[in-house]
Amino acid sequence: MPPSSICAILNPTAGNGQAGREKNNIAQAIAKHFDRWEIWETKGPKHAITLAKEACLQGFEVVAAIGGDGSCHEIANGLMQVPQDHRATFAVIPFGTGGDFRKSLNVPKNIDQAVAIAKNGKQQTIDIGQAKVTTTSGLESRHFINVAGFGANGEVVDKSNRWSKRLGGRITFLNATLHTTFTYHAPTVQMKWTSQADNTTKTWTGELLSCFIANASFCGGGMQVAPKNALGDGKLYLRVLPKLSVSSQLIHLPKLYNDEIHKVDGSVVGEVLTIEAASRKGSKVQIDLDGELSGYLPASFSLIPKALKVMMHP
């Protein structure tokens, strides 16, 4: 039976402020589909985590993110702090500049269509990534719904979040990627993981360009780093790129957008159960989770299967 209640958590700054400006139109669309509904606005970073937990406590059947991948990341983390039998279904009304997670759900940018999917879409239970990362407070456990990464990824995210996104997520991330190509200094990283195929332990040590650990298919404003329909298939996809010359990075850049990382010389790909990574002493390697800077190496990553219900395009 379709849900009758929804709490939509709105980031008013998403989409360069478009989400806030469209609040009345969003409310009208929601009111057409849901008997009980509320729109709650975030007041700053991480506020959506608290609001998502509160929405579950108030018995809303659906909690929707009105925003981009950062909003999705926070709300997913909030929902994961609620016992599974009280955890609301997650939906997306996209307004962000990147919109990578909404691509995996196949949710359009149109407000009415997105709200209709939140009401009558296909409900699917998906896996959630878990990351234990190093912070200034020690080791902390966090979740990622889309893609985790470190290496040049962290620098790209840092630049993208500091720069204006008025030209859209794809151009912003591409610009940051190209800039990082010329400024990045590859750290030496040690990695150990358990292969899903045969449960064996594998290792890699070397100068790292980028590492992607994907629960879903897309990141970085349209990069495809895992197969389509990866979301909910019970797999974590590991993609490792070693240090490359500037010319090689530019030549291979298109492969980041069509899941052809395995064609890059020296790359390592696999389907994994758990991953541990550490950098050489003195190297500070930033981690991004769903496009949000979230800590540093050393860190570990794993998958929580069938953890969260989401509404997708039928």
C-alpha cells in the first residue's frame, strides 16, 4: 500500500538556492499526493541528520531529501541511526548541482514526477556502506549511500565544495578534477581487502592517484565508477588508480565517466567485502563520503546489506 505521510527535509541553499525558492511549488506537489506532510528546512551542516531521526520518531513513513548528494548523505546517516523497524523509507526530490545518487534511483529533476515517485514508486531495500575513518576526535563510524573515495578524490571534493557551482555539478567537478591533475602529489598508500569472489585477502601498496569504493554507480557529477544498477546488488566495487603522469591522466579521464577504469594501465578493480587502507606516516589523505569530506586514513570500509528502503522509478 502506498505511503500516506512524508517529511521532506529541504536544504534551502541546494542548487544555488533554487530549492529554497521553489519551496511553495514543492509544497503544492507534495500536498497533491500525501495526506500528512511537512517540509522541514535545514539550518546548517549536519542538521539534516538530526531532522531525519526526528521524522522517524514522529512516525513519518517517507523521509525525502530536497537537495543534492550532500543532503542525501546526511539524511541516510540520520536514518541509519534509527532501529531498522522504525526506519522510514528514503526518497529524493533532487535540487543539487551533482545529483549522482538520484541517477541511481532514476528519479527525474521534475518536481511533480519526483514527488509522484516518492508516493507510488518502486520500493527497494538497498545496501549501505559503512566507513570507520580517522578524525580529530579519533576513529568514527559513518555511512555512505553512494561512493566513498580517497586520494585525489578528496582534493577534488574540497575544491568543488569551496568553488561556485553556478555552472552545474558536472562542470564544477570536471574543473576541479583538471585543476587537481596539475597540483596533486600522490601519497604512498597500503591497502588490504577481502575479495567477495573467493573470500581471499589481497593487498596493494603504491603511490595512489585515486581510490573509489562504490555502493552505487555514479559520483563526481556524472563519473560512472561501477556498473549501472549497482545499487542494492550486495556488492562493494573497488577501483584503484595508481599514480599517473599528467598526460596519462588527461588521456584516461574519459574512462572515469563510463566504468572503464579497468582499462587504465596499473589499475586494480574488484568486488570486495571489506577494505582497510592506511597512508605512509606523515601523509594526510582525505576521505570523501558521497562528496562530503569526512575524515582521513587510516580507515576501513564495509557493506551493511539490505539496510535502507528507498523509492525508485518503477
